[in-house]
Amino acid sequence: MVLPSHPRYESLMLRAKMVEAYKNGILSDSGLIAHGRGEAFDYLIGEKTSLNAGKATQAAAAALILAEYPVISVNGNTAALAAHEIVELNKRLNAKLEINLFYSTPERIKNIRKVLEEAGALEVLGLEEETVSITGLKGPRSESSKIGVHQSDVVLVPLEDGDRAEALISNGKFVITIDLNPLSRTSQKASITIIDNLVRAIPHLIIEVDKLKKMSKIELRSIVNSFDNQLNLQDSMELIVQNLITKED
Ligand code: ATP
Ligand code: MG
């Protein structure tokens, strides 16, 4: 048993959660590996929310409030780590929730739907409705719900794949992602990238949405327009370099 005093306690607890989700048919084997890549980057950013992640979160909240048709895309990792928080954010934004998996099977979609519904989701897309292929993407993972991602103007896609993020951008979507790796293609291509762990980023996003909801559209637009994603990614990379230089133990 791991004691709360263990220096990697939280990380190990999350890992145990992921193994459980894998056993319960929510997460794919590749999802487990993706989590490991995330763990490594979380270590490098210091396992806490950085100032620049805070700025990206604020800009993301503003863009989501301004959106005419916001959609949140959910994969296995997101459902395993933050189902309640995602459903809460979704309600705050009056957005659509769509299951979109890299390695999709009817069984896994069914299991993720159950997790989301148990977390309070009233409507879950990506199951039976008509789908449309995202231009520029091939194969089953190019499909998205006609009344979900396909129709969205702003889409939140945590832990997205680079090809899909790129295609969504070329299809005119404003893409917000959460990804611990500032070098991934998703991070580099997205309109706003929050370099933080999903388990910290979603609760912060909820707080920001609550705060910013009182602002005027002009103020919100100014927050989005003054955000520079490339500059923000650069700050995250500098943070990693600093942590590597100053790490003592
Ligand atoms: P890309 O396709 O964008 O170039 P990749 O192929 O390097 O990325 P993937 O395996 O497609 O990576 O996606 C996993 C991504 O999700 C990684 O960048 C990893 O850092 C990130 N990630 C994993 N777990 C978390 C988490 N809990 N919170 C935020 N990001 C995470
Ligand atoms: Mg990838």
C-alpha cells in the first residue's frame, strides 16, 4: 500500500486509477501508454499548475464562453481521470459532450457513456447519431457527430492526437487542448494549449468559467485575442529547462 506521505503519492494514485479503467474497458492499452508519456512531462513541469498554464486556462475559458456551439470531446483517458469534472464544465458552458476515441470499439464507447452518465451527463453524443467525416482525416477516427464536433465553432479536445488536431484546425475549428507535452503536434497546432495535467486543468477551467462569465463579450474577446499560444508554449519549455537545471535531488 502506498502511504500519502510517499513523494509520488498522487501520481501513483492516478496510475492505479488508470489501470482500473483499463481493466474496466474504459481505457485502451495505448491510453495507458499515453498516460505514461504524460507522467514524464508532468514530472518535468513540477507536477503543479504553472503561471503560463493559468494564462492559457483563462484564455480557454473566455473562448468557450464566447463560443456559439461549444463541444467537449471525451476519450478514454479523460473519462477515466475527470468524468465528474468534465460533466460539470459541460453543464456550466451548456456545451455538447461527444465521445471520440482513437481506438474505438462499440464496447468501449458503451462503457465510457456509462461513466459519463453516472457522473451526471444528460446527453452524450458520438453513439448513434449521424456522423460526418472530418476533411483531411482518413479511417473511422475521422468521423464526428453531425450535431457535435462537426457543427462546433469551438472544441475542447483534451489529450488529442496530432493528426486530428491539425484536421480540426483546417476545418475552421477553434481548438483548445490540454496536453502535458509542449512539443506534441497537438500542442503546437492548437489555438490554445493548456500545458497541465487534465486532473488539475479541468477544475481550474471550471473556476475560470465561473469568474469570467460576468465579463462582457468585448472583455472576453480581448482576453482571447491577447493570448499568444506559441509564446505560452515557449514559456512552458523554459519552465522545463529551469526545472532540469535546478533540480537538486
Ligand atoms: P501528438 O499526436 O499530438 O504529436 P503524441 O503522439 O506524442 O502527440 P499521444 O500518444 O497522441 O502523444 O497523446 C498523448 C498526449 O497526452 C501526450 O502528449 C501526453 O503528454 C498527454 N497526456 C497524457 N496524460 C495526460 C494528462 N493526464 N493530462 C494532460 N496531458 C496528458
Ligand atoms: Mg499522436
